[in-house]
Amino acid sequence: MADTDVVEEPGTSIALMPMTGVAVNLESEREIALAYRDLRELKEKVLETEKILREAMRYRSEALGTKTFHIEGVGKVELRGGTRVDWPDPQALEEELRGAGCPEEVIREIVVEQVSWKVDGSRARRAGGANPVYAEIIEKHKRTIEPLPSVHMS
């Protein structure tokens, strides 16, 4: 039986709480609410533990110089993901490009107005490739982020 299976017994329904093994009377709103609260806390702890394990796996990956491990009893463990580019201040990028004489239509293609500002990285690279002053401004305003890798086991 899986940890989250609902067990039907004559006259009573109970659920086994994952990880704790606690039986919950599904006909008692108090027990359901308490179990739900406990489960929410457990989920937060599991997510925090997952983050710590992913950080540790990234550290081991860097230390050993590989993103793929073959671990006895587990199988193949692979880290996926890499850096991503973030643009923390698109409006400042827009203003500096405008100050450098970048044409307004090019600025509008690079910095796209939405509910919030975002930068079209592809267009910014092309503009930077065409003009070193734009490239310097664009480089100054971008930030490369390395999120935690995803861990895949097979």
C-alpha cells in the first residue's frame, strides 16, 4: 500500500498520513484540519530539505567535475540546468541605451514594456554585436544566475 492510500473499513474511512503513519478520522473535521496543518508543515520541511540536498549535490558535482554519477543502489544520477540571464533594471538599461544614441525602435525591441519591464536578450545581443557602446551598456545591466540544478535519477 502506498503511503497516501485511503483505506476503507466498514463504517469508517481513514487515511494514512504520509511519512508519519498517523491515522486520520475523515469524519472528524478537527482531525482533518490538524492533519492538513501537519501536512503543510511537513511539505515545507521536505522542500527545505530538497533545497539543501540539491545544493549539496551541486557542490559535489563541482568538486568532482561531473554532472553525472553512477551510484550503486541508486543508479544514474544526473544534474541538469545551468545559468540563466536576469535583467534586474530594464528601465536603467533603456535610459542608458537612449543616452548612447540607440534608435528608439531598437530600444523598444530590446526592452519590451509589459505589466513589468523585461529585456529581450536575443535582441540585446544583436544590438550589442553591432555597437560596442551598446554592448558595454547591455553587459553592465545583465546578471547571470545559476539556479540550483534539477536532479534526475534513472
